Amino acid sequence: MSTEFVTFPQIDPVLIEIGPLAVRWYGLMYLFGFMFAIWLANRRADKANSGWTREQVSDLLFSGFLGVVIGGRVGYVLFYNFSEFLSNPLYLFQVWTGGMSFHGGLLGVITAMFIYAKRNQRTFFNVADMVAPLVPFGLGLGRVGNFMNDELWGRVTDVPWAVMFPSGGYLPRHPSQLYEAFLEGIVLFAILNLYIRHPRPAGAVSGLFLAGYGTFRFIVEYFREPDAHLGLFGDWISMGQILSTPMILIGIAMMVWAYKNNSTHSTK
């Protein structure tokens, strides 16, 4: 095994600390992602015949943000650390200790979109197709935040770009957070935002998001260290892959259904 590896940069996870208040890089990544989503959504709402106003976009994204935070935390506790919750139910509210699940956040956002659509007399797919292209950029920044937090690193490897993470025992590991930032953030963002430039049936955009994210997450799980308290199911598949598989299948099914049964095409 090579001894020439990348040493993890000494990044203080806390940017500013004033008394009991601390501004963390991880939280800032989510804030930047949310601000970018607002900017991009407003830009699209301003286009002629978009079907959206800035006020509607603001209400939708605020609902989605609450869904991400609540669903992400609940999902992490249920999917990845349920034993801790059973021994200490207040752990669910201890968000400062870290721990957010994308799959839980997704369920939270879907719930928020259903509620928003019903209250505003819109179809669910009309709402989902507006939100889906906004999400990957924030996902990518969140993974950068994981890297800066020295968490969710990858498996031990001898690739030249392996990183020696302090919390990973200073063993050379895949920087799987950056793999995810690239695939789930940059690549998926590019795919979705190129796709929406052309007419497409309602539901196809959100279906492509589910299939794309699920596929990229499934791939990266082969390089990511599984949660120690969960291990591997049957020594060949991780919890992340189990949770991503339905996303891939549902996403593909949504796209097939959209093109076969929906003649109404979305606009830019």
C-alpha cells in the first residue's frame, strides 16, 4: 500500500462562536443551498408563462425546507440510530449532535409538497417538477459540509487520492463525500437542468431525479464506509443501497408512466 496519501486539512467545523452560539460550516452549506434554490426558483418564476409567482415559490420552498429538516432528522434516527432513540427518546431533538438522512428528508419534502399542492389546488407533479431541479446543488454542498466535518468518509483504500481522516483512524480512505458531491450535486444538477429545457410530460422531471439520485447513491455506497452499528446486510449491500433501490424503481416507473399516459407537457 502506498504511503503517499492526502492528509485531511485541519478545518475547524465551527466558523464563528459567540458564547453558546456557534455558526458551523455544515449548517452554512445547507443555508447556501437553500439560498441558491430560492434564487433559481425566482428566476424561473419570472419567466413568461411559468405558472408561478415569487410569493408562491417562497411559500413552497419554506415548506420544503421544513420537510427536509424534520424528515431528515426523523429518518436518521429511525433508519440509522434507532437503538439510541429507544434508550434516549430526547435524542430525536438533539440536532446539534449531527445526523441527517437524505431518504428521511426526501419523505419529508414529499409530504410537504403533497400538502402544498392540496392547499393551492395544484397537481402534485406540477409542484414536484418545480422542486426537483433545485435540489441537487444543495445536496452537493451538504456533502462538502460532511467532508469539512470529517464525517461519513469512505472505505479504506490505496488509491492515490485517499484521504487520512482523523476520525477515521488516520487510515487512507475514499473521500466518498466528495464523490457524492460531484455525482449527486454537480452531475445530477446538470442532467436535470438540461432536461427541463425541452418539453416533457408532468412527473418526468421528478421521476428522473429519483432514478438519478438513487443510482448515484447506490454506486457511491460501494466506496462509503457503512455505519458501524448497522454493518452490511448479508455482507454485500448497505442500508443506503436498500433505501436507494426503491427510489430507482419508482423513478423509472414514474418516467414510463409520464410518457405513456400524460399528454400535458411542462414549461420551462
